Amino acid sequence: MRLRTPICELFSIDYPILLAGMGGAAGPELAAAVSNAGGLGVLGAAACTPSQLDEWIVRTRSLTDRPFGVDTLLPLSVPRSAQELAPARDRAWSSEQSATGGGAGLRDLVPAEVLEARDRFMDEVELPRRKRRPDGARSKRPSRERVEFVGDFFAAQLDVILDHGVPVYAAGLGVPPADFIEKGRQKGMKFLGVAGQSRHAEKLAAGGVDAIVAQGTDGGGHNSPIGTLALIPQVVDVAGDIPVLGAGGVTDGRGIAAALMLGAQGAWIGTRFLATPEADIPDYQKTELIAARDRDTIVSRSVTGKPARMLRAGWPELYERGELEALPMPLQSVVSTPVLASAQAHERSDVYRGICGQGVGLIDSLIPAGEVVQRLLAETVELLDGIETLDGVECDHSASA
Ligand SMILES: Cc1cc2nc3c(=O)[nH]c(=O)nc-3n(C[C@H](O)[C@H](O)[C@H](O)COP(=O)(O)O)c2cc1C
């Protein structure tokens, strides 16, 4: 079977099907399976510490000799470090902590009443919570190895990516820095950026990326206010010569064919690849995905502080009802992480059912990722290989009536 567009040449892949970077879901096994099937597997490395990311890249290379990518976040709105975010009066205290090896963490910047409200919620729903150490001691992990969505953490991830000369880098939020792109190009790297609005696409184009993902509101994860059908052609128009990938609700061959019709050169697909044995999410969430319908998702700031689409459950509904107010990124992750970790460990789908897009209602089985690629390909080719497959459509350019 053949389905090629110019981005296949750009990324040295067989088919214009990309596994979307999905934090907490797309690890080496899933990325390698998609690459081995002829698409481009992309590691969802947003929350990987530098040493974990290093391990992931090495492991991915051991599972595939084909190109793959790494996706991280580069939000402009976050500070370089927890210290920078701390109010001036706390800075002396922060540096005292640094001197003793602990370093001020983001946790110290979250109002105590928010943490108490979170703990009350956990107790009310009987979600086990990890007790704090009685001596109040903090983690001995160096700040570089702490998962905190601050500039220094993101910069340390980029260093690892550059060291490895990873074939493709994708920025899930923000624009890759110019010096990073310049050094990466010397190693043959290619660069992608995700746009949820045409204004983001303009910034990415000016920043020198090789391709732009147009991700509409239907998609799982950080969310755009614009529908996919409206967004893709508008991003195509501002992207000029830069190829665009369609994303957000693209879940089967009909979605890929539609994205191509809208001017995209391929698709960046997340949710469909969650219901695979290779996806690194708990089994209970895979079962939930198969059962879920189109209206079962909610856009909520309850996980990272930025609006993200996920399956409805107790934690995001708490915020929907206004019982808790989300803090901005990077602080909200400090609040949510213990809830999500405990819910996942105890398979509590009433509390948290995971991140996914509105296309979830199209998923009815768990199949290997390589088979997903093959199915997507076959469905797309069947639709595009001859206009007569569009049942009921009559059109003839030369006819007058
Ligand atoms: C479980 C999950 C986690 C995600 N995590 C990230 C992430 O860490 N970084 C990112 O750029 N996008 C993330 N996304 C968004 C995807 O990259 C992609 O844009 C989206 O999944 C496309 O829409 P779809 O889910 O309808 O296919 C995530 C999506 C899902 C479903």
C-alpha cells in the first residue's frame, strides 16, 4: 500500500502518519512500534527528567533503527525556576534551602489552603494519600532531576535531545529556541511545533520550524479553542511553504483523508494510539477508552493549569463545579500529581480516567500500534484512491448542470 506526501521525504518515513507526543502515554515501546510500522513514533517526554529522557532515547534506538521524535513542552508563561516565582520576601529562605541541598521547590509556593482542600477531596473519596515524612524533610533529588514545569527543567531536556541528535524534535507548547534549532540542524535534526491557533502557527513559522501541527479543540491534551475542521486550513494558509499536519479528533482513515483535503500533508494522532498494548497508561484507562463515547470528555485546567481535554471524572468535575480553582502552570501540577498518581495506582476511574480527545467514541478495540497504522493507512487509501468511493456524491468539473 502506498500513501505518500512530501513530509515523508522530510522525515524519512514511509507514511504521513505521526504518533502524537503524549506525556505519560507514549514511551519507547509505542514510539518504536509506530516507527517500525512506517510512521513516525514520537516520545511524549514532557515530564521526563533529563536522565529518564536519556534512557528513553537509548531504549527507543534499541527497538527501532527508523527515525523517531521527542516531544516536550516549552511554555513561555512559566518562570525559569521555582526561586524566580517565589515572592521577593521568600528568596532569602529559598537560597538557604538551596545551600542545604534541598532547594526551594514549587510545592513551597502553593498556598497551604489549596493543598488542604486537595487532601480533603482525597479523604472524602477515600483515595489513599502518601504521608509526608514526619521530620518534614524534603527530597534529596537535585532540582535538575525534579519534575517541575519550569524553564530550567525544559532547558535540561533540550540539552539531552541535542546531545543525542534525535531525528525529530516537537514542541508541544511554545517555539523551539533559535540556538537549539541551529545546533540541531548541524546534526540533521528536524523541528516541529504544535499550533492551536493560526497566530501560534505564525510564531512557529517565524521561529524556523520544518513543519507545523494544527491541533484543533477535538484533540486530547492541551486544548485549542478552535475546531479542527476550521483550524487546519487557516494554519495551512499562514504556514505558506511549511508543511502542516492535521490533529485533534483524527482517529481513523476518514479523519486522515479529511485532513489531507483541508491542505495538511499528514496527521498527528494521539487518542487512537492509547488503546494499544504498547501505550504506557494503566489498563483500566484503556478499558474506559473503549467504553467511552464522543461526549464523555471535558476540558479542564485541573491537571496542568492549562485547559486540557480528558475523560470526565471526579477530579476535573470538582473544578467544573467551582469547588476548587486551578492554579496556573506550573503550580497546578503540584496540586494534581498526588491525586492522579494515587487514582492510577488504585485504578480509581471515578476520580481520574485519563487524557483523551473527542474521537474516543470511534475506538472499539485494543490492537497493537503497528496494526493501528496499517488500518489507518488502508482506510485512508480506500477513500482517496478514486473519488467514486464517496458514495452519493456526483460531481463533474466539465458538466454545466
Ligand atoms: C494522553 C495524552 C497526553 C498528551 N500529552 C501531550 C504532551 O505531553 N505534549 C504535547 O505536545 N501534547 C500532548 N498531547 C496532545 C497530543 O500531542 C495531540 O496533539 C493530540 O492527542 C491530538 O488529538 P487526538 O488525541 O484527538 O488524536 C496529549 C494527548 C493525549 C491524548
